[in-house]
Amino acid sequence: MLVSKSFEKRKSIIFLFFGLAILAACIPSGDDETKGKYEFVVNRYEIGEHVLHIPYAYTRFHLTSVGGESGLIQAYYPGSSPVIQGTENLRESGKYVNRVHILFTDLKRYQGFDPKKSLQGAVDHFAATELAGQEFGLTKLTQAKGVPNPDYKDELWIASEPSTEIVYISCSKEARAPAPQCKHKFYDDKFLYSVTYDKRQLKNWATIRDNVIELMHSFRSAEAAEEFVREKFYETYFEQMGEKP
């Protein structure tokens, strides 16, 4: 009798294990390529005092996370479209350059946020005090001669005055990485943003900023978020996948 009970217990555990394994297999993973069904699911998040409704399409990757006072989501150029392919597929298709990572943090976390002080802090941190010309409607700052390890210090791109459109953009250098990245700092009435994109997209900084703001504002209601992601999904599908959805 004891052997029988022990056997039945082990059998129950085995069936439970396999049941959980099958259930886990049915849940989409972070880098899957589901088309339509899961992308349009909208999840509710509380970021500080703010409520956001974010479609799964923007949070389905392994490095994305939303909660507490901040969130990190991934979009496709120009910053408002969902990424439909998996990360490896983007690499293989040569479209990795179009990834846009959006880190947003409750602005109230930075009590009395001052964009001028933020810019000055970046100038001091990167020792970027040397004017190096103008391009894309921005002024480039880099390190003066004699600064130690200048290749490992970012260059800065700034406007005439820091604003909601741009506090500053810091970009790594070619000598440091084969695919330099830029981090674009800006803000709106609710969040401070740090948006990362390939340096080859620097010329499109204003377009990316406008699209990120449009995307984030769509998250303010569940209905707007679902309508927005559906529109952008079908808009970008052919460009990303090379076929009709």
C-alpha cells in the first residue's frame, strides 16, 4: 500500500511538471515573431503616479521591462512602430540600424529637474568642452587635446538652448565600438526620456523625438494604444518583412 501511494504521488508530480512545460510553451517568449495576436494585447502599467497602457508589441523583448518609476521599451524607426522581426532577424536582414530603445522615467523622480544643469553635468562628465562644428541643426562638442582616453568619452550634440525637444545627445565614437550609438535626452510633462539609436540615425534626431512622443502619448488610454499599434503594425509590416501581412 505504501509503495502504491508513493508511486501515485510521483506520477502526479510528473504529470504536473509536463503540464506546466506545455503551458509555458504556449506563452510567447521575449524574442518571438508572433504576428498580430499578441502584439495588439494592451497591458496596464503604473509608472510613479502615471498610468500607461502599453501594447505587448513594444515590451516583448528580453531586455524590455516596465514598472516602478521607469520603463524600457523597443520600437522601430522612426520610433513609433513596433519591431515585428526578432532581434537576430533584424541583424540578418541588415535592419538592426532601425532599432530604437526608449527608456522613460517619471519626471517627478528628478525633483526640480533643470535641463541646463543636466546638460552641464554631461559636459563635465564627458569633458566635452571643445567646439567641433555644426551639423543636423546641432552643435558638436568633443574633448580638447590632452584629455585622457578621449576615444572612450562620448561626443555631445546640443541645441542653442536645452529644451523639451533636446537636452543633449551623447554619441559613442567609432574607435570605441563598430556601431556607435547615440542617447538622446529630452522630456515632456510626465517623463524624462533617454532614447538610444544607431549613430547613423543622428541626422533624424528630430523625427525620432516627435515619433517617440506620439507613441508615448498614445499609451495614455487603452483604446488609443490599441488603435495606434494596429495602425503602425500594418504601416511598417511590408518594410520590415518584405511581404504583405
